[in-house]
Amino acid sequence: MAPSNGQSVAIAVLLGCAGHAAIHVGYVGVASAREPTPGYPEAVIQWGVQAGETCDDIAAVLYGSSKHAALIQRYNRVACGPGTTLAEGLTLVLPAEVTSIPDAKLRSMHPDVRARPAGGAWSPAAQGMPLLTNSSVNTLDEGRADIEFVDRTRVLLAPNTLVVIYGTASRARVSKTPPAAVELADGEVKAALAALRGQSVEVAASGGGRVSASSRDTVVQRRGERTTVAVFDGKAGVTSGGLSVVVPKDHGTRFVGKAPPARPRPLPAPVEWTTADAAQIALAPEGLGVLSASWKPAPAAAGYRVEIARDAEFNDLLAREEVKPDVLSFRAEKMPAGAYFLRVRVVDREEYLGVGAVRRFHLVAARAAGGVVPAAQEITANPYGIIELTPSPALELSLDDGPFGPVPERIDLLQRAPRALRLRERGSAAAERGNDAATSLPVRYTKVGAVVSASRAGSTSTTSTTTPGGPALEARVELEGLAGVDVGRRVAPRLVAHLPGGVRSVALA
């Protein structure tokens, strides 16, 4: 094995049965065994599976003994039972050497989450904490948790959920099926693969039953003895009572105890929004804005699940609430500026979750200054003011009917006096829709004026000028509509007097 430029290639020859030689080749791209490979907690290699190869074969070549075969499952959801061959041509990601690392970590969490090591006591959980085999995680009434395994599979826990972490590398090889990531004792989890590479997320139900989800979004609920599975992406195999069904996208099934799963049925259809806007864009005065949406009543709805998240996959969940069927609108106030995603699902009378209807929101921070007062859908502005915005890389802006471009930090109304700001999402889809994809925010200008009164010398005044051969002329000027404007710098007013001796111009203090 000869290292070159920080990389190496491992080639091994094993003698097979009956005198047949089997050549096993593993190709590796690792900087150093002492340095973790980017995106992994340790140095890893890639291994191309040859025909007839098993986990024992690979472990014997890489690690010197088949007793380390469980390491093959650390980053790969594959079956490693005795004598079980792997699919030819499959590319595996493997530890570069024999190591022991936590099976998962608590990637993120909200309050009311506790954890318990195997054989230990419950204690408050902490973000980033390692999770070892047979440890448990429990979300309470207000809790949510995001568990990420070393293979970057994620399992998201809803409130009031209890799961047991199953190991990958250290799990005993007693089955010809891939190991389960978690065992769901009660509550709800969302299984989400980091990437669909022909692998699956394995979820075991306490008391029997198993879900094998080749999916980025499969929800498994366990209430009492009943387990319900809803597939919103990819597909999932559900096994219970010795029978299995394959659940396609937008379908669901369930089983009770150890009974066989029901025949997959379609999930409730998405709700219909009352407005057609795919994305809503609004201003957030002083960085805080409002999200609101409404939808039409869905037939056979027993209620709705409403969720708000920072990402389109709804992994970074901010809020979730289940409401009664007569609630047909949503409103959230004092939301920080940024991008949000709102999803509404029907919950039918059989308690199946429906396919989500998703709406995007963008709140653009706008500061009230210099006579400019932004509101959610319009701007009241002094013609001498400046509109200050916080640019968003997801949006572009146009003044009136001009071309779209990046959102500027400042729009000087003294130089440009737009009647409206138009905002839209960046991308070809928005460009093709033209004006239909843009949100127009009208700019309403306040009135600005001056009241001038003049009198001969001796009267109260603020400005005076002298006529040739005559008494001084004193003038009073009252400016109107310039509250909050730096009059001296932005307006710089002057008094122009037409006198018998000519025109005089005087700067007003």
C-alpha cells in the first residue's frame, strides 16, 4: 500500500473455497487516518463491492478479522447476516480503521427533552450530546428533537415521543435484515434519509412490527397498540404479523399489535388555499413581521395539522399545532425577518395525516427612519427619505417597471422616486411568470410644504434681508411634513425673495 498525495489504494487477495481465488478491491479516498474526512466524524474510505462479497469478507480484508463486520453498517444500511452477500457494484463508505464512536447525536432540540443511557437514569438532554446503543430519548409536552446518525440519516421526534436508539456498528448480527435505527415505543417520528442511494431507514415498533422507509419523509405514529405509517416521499415496506406490504408515496397503512398491516390506502389530499400566491413576500418593520394564510374546508376533515419551519423539508420545525376542523386560517405575529415555510395537512376521521399543502413566506426587514414608515404591504414615505432594507439572496427587487436585480440596502427617494417596489423570488420559474410572481408594495408619499410670511423690520421673524435704501424685510418660514428628516442635509431649503433691487437667496437655518 503506497500513499500518494495523501491518498492510498488498498488491494487484497483472499483464497476462496475449492481452490478458487477471489480478488477483493477497495478504493480509498482519505486524507489521513488521523484526520476526519470532511462531512464525517472520522477518516473513511470507499469500497466497491465485488460479486459474492459479504460483510465478513470486507472486514477480514480491511480490519484483519471478520469480528469487525458490524463496522460495515456504520455508514451503510445493509444486511450483514452470516453468509449474506451484498449487491455487486454497491459503493460502501467504511471507517478507515477500527474505531468506536457514538451511533448518533442529538442534532437539535427544543425544551422538554430528556435522555437516558442504557441502564441509567433520565436527565435533561443537551444539543450535540452523543447517543450510544440502547440509550433512550423522550420528548415531553413541548419538546421536539432531531437525531442524526453517523450515516447522516435523521429521525425527528414529535412531542410526547419515546424512542430507543439502536446501534449500527455495534449491533449484534443476528438477522438478515438491516439494523433498525430506532425503536418507537410511543409517539411519532419522521424518518428522513440524507440521500436516496438505494438504502432505507429502519424503524422498529415496540411490541412487534417494522418499517423500512426508502424515503425523505415517512411519518410513523404509535398510539397504544396501533402503529400508523404515512409515506410522503419514496416508499416504505411495513412488516407485522409475518406479512409485509409496500406503501407507495402519498399512501398509508396501519397495524395493531402483531396483526398484519392493512392494505395501503390513499392519504387525504392537500388543502386548497384561498389565494393563489405560491410565495408571500412582506416587509418586517424593525425586523418583525406577520405570517398569515387561510384555506378552504376539506371534506371529511376531522382537523388540521399546521406547521411552520425554516426549511422546505420541515426538519427545522418552529411550531406545530393540531386544530379543529372549523379553524381555517393561520396567523403568527412578531416573526423575525427571513424565509419560512407553512404546511397544512388534513387529519381525517381515521386519524391519517394528509398530503401537505405548502406555502412559502419571505419577511424582508425594513427600518423606519428619515420619514419612512414601512408596513407589511406598503410604505409611507417622505420624498426626502431613504428606504433601508436587509438584502435577501433568495429575492430580487424592481423599482416600478424596471429590471429586477439584487435587493439593495438603501433606496434614496431623493434620487429615485418609485411608485412601487416589486419583490419576487430569484430563479427562472419566477422570471417566466413575470408580473404574476412579483409582490408589489406601493410607496405612498407624504406631503411636504412651506408657509412663508413676510413683514417689515421690527416684527418677529426668522430670516431677514435688506432692501436697498429701505428697511429690512423679515420673513418667517414654517416647513411642513418633514418630521424625522435631516432638513439641513437632505432638504437644504433656501428663501428666494424678489425685491426691487433684484432677487435675493438666503439659506434657512
